[in-house]
Amino acid sequence: MSVTLSDRIERTIDELGAEGQLRRVLDDWYAQRGETVDLDSESARVRALLDVADATVRGWTLDAGYQHLAGWHNERDATERPAWHGRRERSAAQWAAQE
């Protein structure tokens, strides 16, 4: 696969080839996952950036799914809330009558 990189990405790939903050952060990212990575070659650095991008996009997708699910539950709860209150009031009245 051939990919054309932007100047910004090329600078990042070069920067990952030297010791520095960016490389330490990437090493830490892999360490948190119980992995190590050899960033000596340019292709390894590109693969590492793709790993981070993949994990990031999948995380965003999961977050979006949870937000959608929460919205669905909130909408459902709002429509069912009057019925819940009615059941609770009837139950409280029944309990009071039993005492």
C-alpha cells in the first residue's frame, strides 16, 4: 500500500525517530497496553501512528455508541416516567391501606 503523507505527519514520523517527549509518550501508550515497540525504522513509526489512530477512532466510536444508548434510555425514561409515578403512588396507597 502506498500512502502520501502530509508534511505535518512526516515531521511527526521524523520526531518519533529521536529521543524526545513525543517518543516517550508513544512508548508509554504501548506500555499501558502491555506492549513494546521498536521505533527505529520509519515504517515502524508509521505503523505505530496507525495503531494509535485505530485505537483512537475505535474509542470515539464506542463513546458515540454509549452517548446514543444513554440518549435512547433518557427518552424512554421520560415517556415512561408518568407510568412509574402512577405505579408508585398506587403502591404507596396500597401499603398505607394494609397498615
